Amino acid sequence: MNFCSHCGAPVRFAIPSDDDRPRYLCDNCGTIHYQNPRIVAGSLPILGDRVLLCRRAIVPREGCWTLPAGFMENGETTPEAAIRETREEACAEIELGGLYTMVDLPHINQVYMIYLARLRDDVAPAFSAGPESLEVRLFREEDIPWSELAFSTITKTLECYFRDRARLEREARDVQTLDLYSLHSDVIRRW
Ligand SMILES: [Zn+2]
């Protein structure tokens, strides 16, 4: 930040007198510009034994595979953001389950919140590539392009899901019941 978004004067980066970390300060109007982490909300859409992935048409990680996810907008809830991003990137309608992975990324000031979801296949077509996707596809576990995933948060979420699903299967429980999958929270400090 070079200029105050409130009055347009140049800002300086310094620790305010009653604070413990540097902020962008405007000496002209007195505004302290606080900057805080951003939330990326998304979904892991499931249909039977397959999961939905999108191949990114945009930087960063253009051409790599990801789950539908993006920055929350003001005025919406995280479930609403997850549903909206899934609609925008995969043109897909989902029924949300619970929050499944929450990953802190302190080095880039982001928090990922991914919800489990059931992909609705009673609408046709069930999915297609939105403007930010080159391609949208369903993958079985053995076909997941692990080396071409866009972000470590996505890898983490898919690893958790297939591990949990395998455990539920061993326990002879219904792997399609999203309520049986509980939240994983984690910190990734760099990738
Ligand atoms: Zn100002």
C-alpha cells in the first residue's frame, strides 16, 4: 500500500504507539489501515465414489487441478461462498455437508475452509467448466492427478477424505453419509 484509501495521501509503514506490529499509517487523516487474513471457502463435491475437480484456467497454477474454492465476498456466509464458488467454477449445484477441512496458511495470510458436499445429478448437465476453469471432471481415487494438484490445501483435503472413507469402509459404515466425516484442522506454513 502506497497511498491512503481514505484521503489519498502517502502512507508510511510503522508500529502505532499502542500496537505491537507495523501497520500502514496515514499522517494526513490519522487512519490506521489494518490488514487481516482472507478466507478462501470451497467445497469437495462427491458423487458416488467420485469427486469433482476443476482444471484452472487462471493464474496462479494455471492448468492444475483444484477443488472449487475462492475468496469470500462481504455479506455472505462461508457456506454461501462455498456454494457460489462451486456454481461459478464448475457450474454445479451441491448440497452442503459439514465443514471438513480448515487450514491456516499464515505465510500468505489465508484460511481455507472446505465443506464436504454432495453433487446434485438431478440437474442436467450436472457440471461444466465455468470461466475460471479449463475443464471439470469427476475422479475416482485411483485417477486423482496427485502431482498436478494446484495447492497443498487441496492435496490435504483429498488425502483426508480418501483416508476417512477407507476407514469408514473398514468399519462397515455408510461412506455416503457426510455426517460421519469430521473436521480436520491444520496449519501449513509453506509449500
Ligand atoms: Zn488518509
